[in-house]
Amino acid sequence: MIIDALLALTFFASLFMLWYRVSARIPELIAIPDEVITARLEEDSAKLRLFLLQIKSYYREEKYKHTFWRVWGKTLYKVHIGLLRLDNGTLNLLKRTRERTGVVNGLNGKDNVAYWKQLKEEPHAASTPKGSNKIREIRSR
């Protein structure tokens, strides 16, 4: 409960500081003419367009196409390996956490044994829906 209060206090203090900083800058931002802002946006977009044009012209040259695809393939392969390592690390963390707490498949150790015994005794309990079963009603007639 104390942690919740401290987190709430930190949140509201951060929110107040953000409001204070932004409200102090608003008069300065209003004083900037719109022409300066649009010129800056056009300059940034022109730089991006030039960069993309260079990549496009580099790709269109046949002698560099193989290099481009090789670099792209290596990049995707490294991303793939990184995601596999992340997945493996997550699974290992989950396994260690379950070993420390004694929880297996969402059940404690004692409950786990009882759960599997119950499943062996009722072979079709997991596959059939709960409640009224139309197949059983038809077979009984």
C-alpha cells in the first residue's frame, strides 16, 4: 500500500514537472513564425528524400544489387537469430521461475499429481464439452 502511494506521488510529481516545463516554453514557441517552422520541415523532408533517392539509385545499379540483397539477408538473419535467443531466454527464465516456486503447468506439485490422476480416470473429460452433449442424447434414444 505504501508502494502504491509512492508510485502515485511520483506520477503526479512528474506530471506537474512536465506541465511546468511545457507551460514555461509555450510563449517562446508561439513567438516562432509559421514560415520558420514550415521551412524547417521542408528542409528535413528534403534531406530524407535525398537519402532515399541515393539508396534507390544505388539499388538500380545492377552491380550493387547483389550486395544490397546480401546485406539485407544478413540483417534479417541476425534479427531472426536475436529473436530466437530472446525466445530461448524467456523460456529458460520461465522454467527457472517454475522450478523455484514448485509450480508445474500452473499447478503446485501436490495438485499436479492429483490433476494427472484425474485425467487418467476420466479419459474424455478434456476433449468433450461441459454441459449437455447432443451425441449422448441421440445415442440414448
